[in-house]
Amino acid sequence: MRVHVVIRYIGMVLVFLAAFMLASAGVSLLNNHDSALYPLLLSSFVTAILGLFPLIFVERVEEIKTKEGYAIVVGSWLVACVVGMFPYLIWGGEFSLVNAWFESVSGFTTTGASILNDIEFLPRGLLFWRSATTWIGGIGVVMFALVILPSMGRSRQMLYNVELSTIAKDNFHYRSREIMRILIFVYLGLTLATTVLLKLSGMCWFDAATHAMSACGTSGFSTKNASVAFFDNPTIELVMMGAMTLSGIHFGVLYATMTGRRNNIFRSEIVRVYVGMMVIASLIIAANLFSDGLYPTFVESLRHASFQVVSVTTTSGFATADTNLWPSLAIILLIFCSVVCGCAGSTSGGVKVDRLVIAAKVIRNRVKLQQHPTAVITTRTDGTVQGDNVLNLVLTFVVAYILLVLMGTIVYAMFGCDIMTSFTASIACIGNVGPGFGEVGSLDNYSELPTILKLNSTLLMLVGRLEIFGFIQLFFLRSWR
Amino acid sequence: MWKRIKALFAVKGIERRMRVAFTSIVLLLVFAGATSLLELERVSHDTEQILVASEQSVDVAGHMLAALSDHNDAIIYMAVVGDTSVRYREALRGSMLQLDATCERANELMPAVEHDGLNDTLAMYVERLNTLAEEYLEGRVYENVIRRRVSDSLATNLSTRSWYVDEYKVAYIDLSRQISRYMTDSQSVLSPKVNHLSHTARRSVTPVFISLLVMFIVVMMLYYFLKKLYVKPILRINRSLGDYLSYKVPFDESIACGDEIGQLRDRIDTLITKSNK
């Protein structure tokens, strides 16, 4: 592996991050030179030097190898998380070393979990940076490196294969260069549209922009302590739900829909399951909440139920209600949604609907094969026959995911968390959802967890964001020779 | 100046890289140094402010107590001992002015927002004591006391001494208590500032630490790049050239780089080809 090539590409990501830090410093400047200006400028300076250094020394390469691609993706994510905590650390407040690391990892992995007890105390510049990390994380740090990458062709595709799951890659029927354009178009367009709609719904420009970035990155970072519940505005909730739902759909499918192509959201089986799952869960939970008398009307119940379902399924984690107070059925359904999550090729995490659909079809086919042992049965999604390799990958991933959730639960429980907190925190971190139940409920945060569990949470977030195997492969790069 | 800076980076290839690399390191060093100096300056300034505030509040409280003592002495001489000479009247007036001035200064030093009601109470007690003294000086003590105690059976036994005990001494004790409270409160107001200072002192090291960490990484990268991109290729070219000269092994070094190292390889190759002809 050519380490210097890997360092060069990571350097490009750092330069990009430095530019975002500078933009956040600009926000700080616009807000009467708030206390985040100095930390953001300092961080931007050191990050830029760190990123530019390899660019000066290492010449651009036309082609990168698979293992280099993996190293660039994982390395970029880890380095982004490290430099991302510089502004927090320099600013101070509630940010100790571990807390700053947690907030940074939570941002870049689009988890949206926080250790902050008083978010509103943060200066606007820092709040903007916090939302920016989730926005950058949403599209993938590597994606940005590739956009500004002068070398075209195979290198891009190679990196992108790692960034998205195998299934997501299969769903793209475009050339690699076109994929980049599609993603930028969809992501930027969605963010801008959400910002404008949120502004029209009653938010100020700053809140609208930060919430739009969080919603499109499916992270759930809010600028208010009470999250979206602070606004208590059904229009805002509706806009947010729309943005989150769209961000949870494969970007290629969104692009196809916008450009009038055939493989659009109305024809996609995966999108149908995704939307259907959310609608059914919302209705059941709303009925459950209404029958339990938590809300005076069914409409009110449906409002809160649908927002929480969309928020959890898309792995955003915004909140309009304290779900800890909800009945068991509602909690179980929300946990199910936070395991399945959105579609592959989107900014959401978790197992993903695509895998759920394939796994369900594999089970169905297994039953059929038992009835007709000589039958030749293929598994199709959206009309595409999935090979044995894909089916194996899906099942292996699901098993690995379950094992990881169980291991995470054990670690949380070992350090004194109750079973509900342990299990849901583990799911919320691996699936990059953010809030769970118990001590880490929708209106709570991770500040009360001991240091070791905060570190454990960040590890789970990284493993989940890099689709488990993307992270594990980093430790076996030498064996690829 | 700008031309000089431009000239510094005008050269290309290895030389430019070296210049940029060392400039980066120097910049980071200067940056770390400047940041630490600025932060130290800030911490030192904050510490000085706290010390000055502490000294000033103690000083004001001391002056207030001294003025109160003079006030009391003058009243005792006049109302209790019965010596109403000009000397004590002037001393009383002087101490009244002194009390007013120190009270005002105390208000300036400790903004009302930091301690609810303390400044108002202090001003109120000073005013009350000074009003009593003023009444005494103007000879309105008897009238006032009689008016206040019109139903009291002891009204006929009124004297300035009883006025001192019943009226003045109470106000005097109240004010001295208030000054004590001011002294303790002004120090407790500084406590969170000291805590904040200790907190920021720790934080002020962070940017320096981060700069040094980044510089360390940059130096490590520089070492790696120098070794990987320059030292190793030169050694390989040297070995290959040595092999060619000693054993006539064909000079075949494949170095994929467009800088001076690549040019050196190409020129050696050309030289060998020409010498073979």
C-alpha cells in the first residue's frame, strides 16, 4: 500500500474541513464576534497546514488500489473526527477531551447523540460547526475529497465502493463521475430547499440552515435543548419529516425521480417498503398513544408518533416528545425502526431496508425450497437478480450487526447501565440513530455516561457508519498484499 | 515584502517543497509561541483584575469602617458626653461625606447585578445614619423623637443619650453589619471568577498543545516524505549506478516522479546511452 498516496487524499479532506471551519468562523463573525471565533480560526489554521502539507509533497496519482481506497475512507473519517474536535476543545465549556471526541464522532458519523446539557449556551459559530460536521458526515468525508480531487476515473469509483454498501452501489446505474454530480445535486438541493421551507415555516435563517443540515445529514443535532419540540410548530415538523424521509432514500433514486427516469421512487420496491414501514408504525403507535390517553386527540398522537417514527427510521434522532414516557408497544416499534433504518445509498445508517427486504426474501425462498427441493429460485430486488455473493453478504452483515448490538449491550451493562439503556444505546450508536431509551432517551443525552462508555459509544458509531466491515478491514490491510 | 515572499516560493521542485515544509514548521512554531504568549497575557490580565478587585473592595470596606468609626466617635462626644464643640461637628460632617463617598465607590466596585440588594441596602443604611446625624446637627432630634414616641410614658425623660442608644446605635450596628456583609460578599463574588480563571488557565494550554501536536505530525510526515520520496530513490539510483559501473549491470531504475529525482534518473540514463554509443 502506498501510504503517501493515502496521506495525500486524507490531506484533501482536511483542507475541505478547514474551509468549513473558516465558514463557521464567518458565522461567528456575523454574530458579533462570538466566543467561537478564535477557536474556529485557530482550528482552521492548523487543520489547513496539516492538510496542505501532503498535497505539496505527494504528486497526484491516476489510480488507487482497493486497499488504499479502504484506508483513505476509514482514515479520512478518523482524522476528520480528530480535527473536528479542535474547535470544541479550544472553546472549552462542557467539552473535555472525551466529550469533544464524542461530539465530533457523533457529528461526522451523523449519529446526532450529544453530551451537552445546555446546547443553547454554545455560541452560534460553534453550533454551525456542529451542524456542519453532520452535513459533511452525511455525504461522507470521502465524497468531498473526491469532489475536489483533480484525478478522475477509477480512483473515485474505488473510494465510493467503500463508502456505500454493496447494495447501494448496485442500485446506481450511472458512471462514477455522474454519481458524484448526482449526489452533490441531490444533497445540496435538498438542504437548500429544506432551509428555505423551514424559514418560511417560522424559523430564523440560522436555525433553518442548521436544522436543514442536520435533517439532510440525518443526524438530529439541534440548536435547542428541547430539540424540535422547542418550536412546537406542526409546519416545521412536517418540513423536517419531509427532509428526513427524502434523506433516507437512495440518492440515485431521488435523482432518477427528479429527472423523470424510470427507476424512480414510485417504482422502487425498497422505497415502498421503507415508506410503508413508517406509515404502519406511525399508525400503530398513534393508536397506542391515543388509547393510553397520552394525547387528547388522535391527530395529536399521530403528529408525535409519525415525527418520532420518521426521526428514528431515518436515523436522525430529532425529538418532539419524551418517548421514555410512551407505552411498551410504541417503544418496541421505535426500537425496531431504529434497527432497520433507511435505504442503502442514503445518509442513514442501521441495517437498512434493502437488507431487510433481501433477508425476508431469502427466508421465504428457504421455505419454498423445503417444499420444492429441486426448484431454482432467484432473489430479486427492484427487478434485479441478486447473486449468492450479495445474499451471503447481506446475511453476514445482519448477523454481524446483531452480534455487535449484543456485545455493545454487554459493555454498557458492565458499567452499570440498566438493560433498556444498554440495549437501546447500543442500537442507537451502531445504527447512528442518536437517542435511545432510558438514560439516553429522546430528550436526554449521553453526558451522564462514564468516560469508558462514551468511548465505547464512539467506537460503535464509527463501526456502524463504516458498515462494520469497512472498519474491520482497516486492521487487515497488511494481509491484502 | 510580498515580492520577497513570492520569490521564496518561486522556485519549483524539491527546493520549493523544502521551503514550504520548513515555512510550515516555522509558522506552526511561531503560531504556538504567539498563542501561548497571548494566552499567558490573558491569564495574567485576568489574575491581575481579580487581585485588584479584591484589594479595592477590602480597601473600600476599610475606609467605610474608618468613616463609620469617626461618625460614631463624633456623635458619642456630642450626644453622650455633651461636648458639642465645632471640632466634633466638623468631624461628624467629614465622616458623613466620607461614608457617602465610600458607599458610592462600593457600588461602583460591585455591580448590583452580582449581588441582589446588597448595594441598595448599604446605601439605605448609610443614608439612614447620615439622616440621623443631620437631624442631630440641625437640632431636630427632640422634636422627632417626641413625635415618634408621643404615647410613650418615658417621653418626658428623653435626652440625647437615650436618642443615641435607641436610634443612632441601632442604625450604627445595622450599617457596620452591612459593611461586614459587603466585605465577605465582595470576596465571594470573586470566587467564581477565580474558578473561571483556573478553568481558562487549563484551557489556554489547549491551543498550544494542539499546535505542537500538529507540528509533531508535520515533522513526522516530513521525515516520511523525505525518506520515501527522496532518500530512498537517491540510494536506489546510486546503487544501480554503482552496479552499472562495477559490473556493467544495465542501469534500470523505474522511479515514477516528475521532479528533480526523476530528471536525475533520466539524465543518468541518457549519459549511459551516449557513453555506450
